[in-house]
Amino acid sequence: MITDFDIFKRDIDISQFAVPLTRDSRDIQEVYRVESAELQLLWDIMLDIFKEEYIYTAADYGLEAWEQILGINPPDLTDTEGRRSEILSVLIGQRPFTMPKVQEMLNFKFGNHVVEHSVVSDRYEYWLDVVEGFETQLNNIIDYVEPLIPKNLIIKTKSTTNLNGEIYIGAISDVYESFHVGAALDKFDFKVGSDINIGMSFDVLETIKV
């Protein structure tokens, strides 16, 4: 795909094609100068039209035409890259949405292998496995996939972290009223290659809810 249109740029000067008989004539030279300027303008306009034919290089009416076709209302008309990404995202996501197609859309939207999805059919669960460091994107990811998947599936999230070496996960806390330990994820998996100690130590005066 052509994305660099600089290779098509030309400095047009038709005087180089002048025949020996007339090329030294000042009148003919002026004609060549004027005609060269007009041809240069036409060439540049043609390149701009050519660029608007491709989503990856469109920046004006080409994007507007695609948005009208796909029913997209861009929040910021000055964000050219954002408009291109939204158009490509809609085109990639044309129904029907198969599992490979949704994975392709997730890769395009959030990056390769950032989110892996799967279905546990007997429990009607749709799982999103988010790599470490992208947990803050969970709400955006859920909002993105929710319109794509069947409505009878329950969206669940998890994050899998691979660890090597010893690790201690815990906390020490004085509790005077109520203490709740929770997480934004439905499941958090650790894959470890050695000993792991998970626990907490509390000085409890009233109620702890875990």
C-alpha cells in the first residue's frame, strides 16, 4: 500500500522539451514559464485527490466521505489519526463477529496480545485476559467488546502474570471498623516457578470482610 506520496512529487518545467528553433525566444520562454506553473498546480491537486482515495493517507473530504458512509460522527475533526483509526476499526469489525474476528479487532484497537478472549460455553462466560500493566484499560475494553458479543454471555476479566523467583503478597493493617478486600478483576492468576506466600496479618477490633 502506498503511504508515501512524496515519491510522486515533480518539479515541472516544460521548457526542457523546447525545440532548438524556439527555445531562445523570450516570448516562448514566458509561455513555458506560465504553462509550467499551471501544470505544477494541476499535478499537486491530482496528488491530493489521489491521497484522499486511501484511508491511511486521507486527511480531508476522503475521511468525511467514509464517515458519512459508515455513520460515524467524529468528536474532533482536527484529530486526523483518530478519525482514520475509527474508520478502519469499523471496517475491520463488519458483522458477523466470529471469535477470530473479535480477536483481530482487539489486537487492532489495543495492541497485539494485550487482550486475549475466550468463552466458557457451559457457564455462558466470556473471558477477557489482560496482560499485566493494562488493567486500567479494563473499562474501555469491556465497553468495546460488549456490543460485539452475544447478550447471553457474562463478561468476566482476568489478568495473568508470569513470575520467576520468590514473592510475598500480603499486608499488615489495624482495623477499627470494617475492612473489605476486593479487586476489579474477576480473576487474577499468578504463574510461578518457585515458592509463593500469599497472606495477611490483621489486628481486628470489629469486622473484616474478605
